[in-house]
Amino acid sequence: MRVMVMMPYQNNLLSALADAVSFGLGTFILIGDKKKIIETCFSENINYRKFTIHHFPLDADAIEHAKMLIGENQIDYLIFGDIPEIYQLNILGIRDSLSLGSIDIIDLPQLRKFFLVSNINRNFYVDFEEKKEAIMQARPLMKGLDIKRINVVLLTNTNNKNEVLESNIVKMLVKESKLNDIEILGIQELSSFLSSGSNFNIFNTDVNLLIMKNYELSRVFINTLIAFSKARIASFMVSKKRLVLDYSLVKNKENLFFALIILEKLYLKKIKSYYG
């Protein structure tokens, strides 16, 4: 796979990329100030020759070059270093960060399976149609990970009647889509779903896709897992059906490497299906 990495001046990111090259996970094109990249590589004892570096000391030139590579379909995946959001939006060709979707892939050792969290946008209020779209957004990625059945739980943060009603409408919309591999298993309050003492929880069900109230609640959930569990988490932005790895979301080296493994798996699955 061909991966473009924008301004990767962070130790953990370059170290994860170097490990990925050592494991044969892809070809990495680093775009930015070559001097800064090499200095960071030397500080981490990384051989910078493992990478292809496109030298652009000026941020504006680096951004335009990145847009050209994307436009010419010369890359498969995109990684952002710790760069301003306005740079990200410019490269992705969008104006509003609220339109960005997200998918988090979580590997919790106790569960022995992946489960995902999907958001179609970053709006505070997400309606029932958008929650259905979040399920559909996750579906091809889950198929790429060889997950045969998509078992969804709709999570609320209260027992508010409106939230429960909206969740029931999502359930009805999914049924109308007549996709036999998707099933809504329940509508549950978040705290109850995460408690091993409740009758229906993450530990005693086959749930593998979580749809939450909004993006903000999802980030609280993900950051709590990062702080208090040994879960491996691959966090991606989704823009125009393109997966984008953003360093600012998960700065941990192990999680960055896990995300690269996920991308390689998805890439190989796509190549296999293309060539039959």
C-alpha cells in the first residue's frame, strides 16, 4: 500500500512508520521539511532512508503537493502528523470539520474480537437518518476485516424518551434496507452497557458496532479506554469515503502501529477482491 504522511515530525509517528516498513506493511511517502524529518529520525535512531521524502520546507507548498498526489490517485491512504485542522481541511477539499466522519476500531483483550464505533459527522445533534448512515459507513470496513455479521447496539447517555424513540426509528430504517448481515441487537444506556453486572452488556453479547449519541460522546468513550484499559485502538477520520489516520487523535505508538496493520489488512482485501 502507498501511504502519504503529512509533516511527520513527531517521534512516536516516525517510530511507528519505521516499524511498519520493517514488517513490510507498505511504502511511506513523507511530505514536509526534510531537515526536520531527518533530525527526528536521528534522535530516535531511525534510518530515514526507509522512507521516500518529498522535501517541502514551506507548509503551503507541502499542502499543494499533497493535493496533487491525491488528485492523481498516487496514494492509497493518508496520515496527518500533528498539523492544524485548517491544513487538514484544505488537503481533504472540505470546508467544515463538522462534516468529517470517524471510525474507531477497538481491540479489547477480554473480548477476543474487534468492535467499532462509527460516526457519520461531528454534529452535536445527530438524527436517526444519520445514525443509519453511520452504520452503513462502517459496513464495508467491517467486511474488509472479515467480520461476517454486523451486530449493532445504539447507545444513549440517558433514558430520555426522545432518544429511545429515535433509536427505534433507526432500527426500522435498517430493517427496510433489507441487508441480512446487519442486526440491531438493542438500545442501551452507555453506562449500563459497559457494566459487567447488567443483563445486556459489551462482555456477554455479540455486539461489534457501537452507534453513540454523537462524536463528542464517542471521543470521551475512546479517551477513557485509552486511559484505563489495555485496548489497542485505531482511530480514523472519514472524508469522502477515504480513511485518514490523524496523529492528534491517537498519539500512542502502539495504537499508531495497530492502525497501520488495519490499513494493510483492508488494502490486501481490496486488492484480492479486485483481482478475484
